[in-house]
Amino acid sequence: MELTNTDKKRLVQITVVLAIGFGALYLFKPKQRKSMKANDESMLELPSTERVHMAPPVFDQDAGDNKKLNDAGAALTAYIQAYNEGVAQDELDALNKEFANEFGLNVIRRRSDNKLVVRDLNDMPVMIYPS
């Protein structure tokens, strides 16, 4: 069976359309996300002996009279200091409860980018470290 010129052109057109379609599917397919499950082993906190040391934050004096920023800086500094000393996660959680009672703030580790976020009790971020 012999292919005519029009059949060859259609075959090339169909091949090009399929190649473009598969290329678009490859480019726009959903990306693999980190697991956000509570018990996923990749998201568990490392033991205190295997933790990476975090540099303490350095703050400018620009905050001045802003009480919320000063409290957030104090909470973040205390949390990082306790973390670097190898305090267990349960004790860090207890420290967070003290921050909530005293300052109305919590320090959490954001799983998506592994940054520390100081947030108020309404879940509004006050400070992100490292920024």
C-alpha cells in the first residue's frame, strides 16, 4: 500500500499534535509534594544529638516600641537557644505553651521550607526566621 502526499502530511500533523500534547502533559503534571502526614518519618523531628545547629538571630534596633516584634524576637531567641542545647521536642512544646501564656505567640517549624515562624494565637505570622 502506497501513501499519497496528503496521507503523509496528515501522518506528520498527527505525530506533531501528539508530541505537543504529551509534552504539555509532562510540563504541567502535578509536582510531587512533601508528605504532610503527622506520622510520616521524613517529617519527624531529629533526635537532639543529630540536630543541625541554628545560628541565633540578630535583630536591628528598628523595632523600637513595637511590643509584638520585641516579644517575637525574645521568643524566637529562647526557642533557638533551647533547640541548640538539645532540649527534647516535648520540652520545646512546653516552652511554646509558656510563650502562648506570656506573649500570646507560638514558634513553629514550617514543614514546607523548614523555617521557624513566630505567629500569634490567631495563626497570623509575626516573624519568619531565617527571612
